[in-house]
Amino acid sequence: MNNIHAIILAAGKGSRMNSSKPKVLQILSNNTLLGHVLSQAKPLCDKIHVVYGFKGEQVQRKINDSSINWIEQTEQLGTGHAVMQAMPHIEDNSISLILYGDVPLIKKATLADLIHKAQQSGVALLSVVLDNPTGYGRIIRKGKQIQTIIEQKDANNAQLNINEVNTGIMVVHSQLLKQYLSEINANNAQGEFYLTDIIACAVADEQIISSIISKNQFEVAGVNDKVQLAELERIFQKNQATKFMQDGLMLKDPSRFDCRGNLNFGKDCEIDINVVIEGQVSLGNNTTIAPNCIIKNVKIGNNVVIFPNSIIEDTMIDDNVSIGPFARIRPQTHIKTHAKIGNFVEVKKSIISENTKVSHLSYVGDAIIGENVNIGAGVITCNYDGVNKHQTIIGDGAFIGSDSQLVAPIKIGKNATIGAGSTITKAVPDNQLSLSRTKQTSLKNWQRPTKK
Ligand code: UD1
Ligand code: CA
């Protein structure tokens, strides 16, 4: 049987988050908790149903996925009640995969194994063995066979000593699920409809409950507060860093590296400590990133060196470029091969062509700079007149003396030289020296003021 429906329970308010956001919209790495679950479930399922409650519109807006069937649970009367809300949308001749929206590290492969088990036996349960099982539903077995699940609040002392607990994730033939859900009631310590009670119903119906015991407690861990969220964030980052290193990326300290997005890399790249990667980032071969850099949506070529404390966003960096330290490269910038952007330089929406150097303390915005240009220290493209932004165009081979201001819109010719300290407001011809300075004078008889 193939027709697989995921039912993701996401109606809980998550009050321990102390947040105005619903719990399933809390962020882990660069995705919502629910987004993580969806990313694993979607490839396996024909249909996804999400049972929502608290601030459902906000959840739907943020997830923004028209293929999802959103089902409201107006009152949170328990996990069994939540699943009941989905039943009218589920075909009898299908398999239901029940997931929690707040268990973000669940893996597709585990779910596939569990589905496979349920295809053979009708009911398959994912459990885990915990050193401290407090709070969880205990798995009661007779011999090897699962008999029932007893919630913490309904358990006797002997049952409380059991370490194998219910993760909440299960796969059930939908027809059986409908039948068993109609048999459960809320006569228990919490006055809730427990989904877990369907296990005893299935056993009474002579079903064998198959199970997988998870080897990874974090994969099945739920998030209830920000302490647990941070804990799973670390696990997520550690797993990701391990994978990157196995694929050949050198991380100086994997515990001080965060990737909140997708990172691709070639051979012999190295990332030093406290680097944050966001969005889509790719590195060519032999590229290094020094400590304390933030790199977001950047395509970086081969043999690039990013020096410490640089922030780069929405930029293309070609081969053999060097950037920083303390550079800020803002969106829509393209830095071409062998160019150099030095310390305390800000570049925005500009093209810096081959072999061009902007080495110290400059602002380059809305500029197209040719090849082999040297931009001296402290040069500023004055791109903003207070209302509109204007462009600066600098020809190949130009030399812009230190501390010059280029008042845009402006065009500097090829091989032009601008004398240091000039304020340039008119187009500059090719091959000439242009400068705008008052003549230097020295006052012979001038005296320094003295203290009165
Ligand atoms: C549940 C299980 C318990 C298991 C534990 C694992 C039951 C009765 N108990 O307990 O055996 O060990 O999860 O974490 O199933 N939800 C709804 N609507 C509701 C109630 C819950 O959507 O009316 C959602 C929550 O948002 C959450 C999930 O279901 O994502 C689990 O609910 P929670 O209250 O955390 O269940 P537990 O009591 O912890
Ligand atoms: Ca829980």
C-alpha cells in the first residue's frame, strides 16, 4: 500500500516558550520547527495534514504551502482528539503517519523504516530508551510484544521504572486507526483523549504492534522551551559540521561554526572559528574564511581569502580575491578575479573588476569600477543626493588619490589620475591628472593660540 498521509500535530500552544509565536514557528537553524518536520515527511507522503490550534493563521502564513491540508482543532482535548480531527480527510485504504510539529530532528530514513514496518503489521511505533523517562508515556511489553502505553500521570511505581518511552511518532493503517480512535475515551488522569490508548485497542484486536527503538534520543526529542531549542540547535549544528568535515571541509572548531542554510564547497577549503553561514553559500577550491565572518547568500570562487571580521551578503566573488579584515560587502556586488577589498571598506551594489584594489577605509556604492584600478585610502563615492542614488563609473587603469570624493553621477576616464584630497563633481577625461584643491599656503607669522 502506498497512499501515505502524514498527520502532523501542531495544535499545542507551547506556553513554556514564553513567546508570542506559536511553538512550531520557533526557529531552529534557518527553518521553523514545523518546516523541519515537513521537509522530512513530504518526500515520503502523498498528502500532508497539519492539525493546528493556537494562532493557526500565523502558522499557515509562515509555512505558506498550498499542498498542505490545514485542520483546526478548536479545543486541545488530547493527542487522540487531535488525530480524530484529521480522520474525515483520510481515506480508509491508506496509511497514516503521525508526527509532532515540535520534534524537528526526525529523519526521513527513520520514518521510511517505520512506514515499512506498518505496511507489514498494521501498527508501528517509534520508541526510545531514556535514562530519565519522566513525563513520557511508558511502553509496556509482555515478553517482546508491546501491550499498551501508560502515561506518566496514570502510571504505577513499577511502570514508572520503565525506561522505554513513546516518542509519539507512529504509523497505522488508516482504517484501523479510525476504528481504534472510535474506541478510546477520556477516562484518565488528565481527562484527555490519548492517542496512545489506540495501542491497547489494537492489541485487543489481536494486532501485533511492531516497533523501532530509536538509537538517537535527539532525533525524537520534542522542544518545549528555549533551553531545549538551543540544545537541539547545537545538535543540529554539530551533525551538520560533522557531515561537512567528512566531505572535506576543514573547520578549525566545529563547535564554533554555524550554518543556517546550505553550504557547498570544493576541495581544501578552511573555515576558522565563529563563522556564520546563512542562506545559499558556495565556496570553490582552496578558499579560506578567517574568524568572525558572516557570509550570507554568496558565491565564492577558488583561492579566495576572507580575512577576519568581514560581513558579506548577496555577492559574487570570483577567483583569487582577497577581502577584509573588517570589510562589509553589501548586496548586488560582484568582485572579479584578483581584486582586493581591504580593511574597513564598505562596498554596495557595485562591480569591482579584475585586479582592482580598494585597500583601505573606503565607501564604494552604486559603482562600476574597471580593471587595474587603484582606489586610494578613504575614497568615497558620494552616491546619494539626499533623495536619489546615482552611479559612479571608473575606467580601467584609473588611479583615485586618497581621501577623494567622487560626487555621483560621475564618470572617471581610463587611466585617469585623481589627485589626493579632490572633490570631483565633473566627468574626468582619460589619461589626465585631475584635481580640485585649494593651493597650499604657509603663513609665516602665524602664532598658535595660547591658553587664556
Ligand atoms: C505525548 C504522549 C506520550 C509521549 C510524549 C512524547 C499521548 C497521550 N502522550 O505526551 O506518550 O511520551 O507525547 O513527547 O499522546 N497536541 C495537539 N493537540 C492536543 C494535544 C497535543 O495538537 O490536543 C500536539 C502538541 O502540540 C504536541 C503533541 O501533540 O506537538 C504532543 O502533545 P503533548 O501535550 O506534548 O503530549 P505529552 O503529554 O507530552
Ligand atoms: Ca511533549
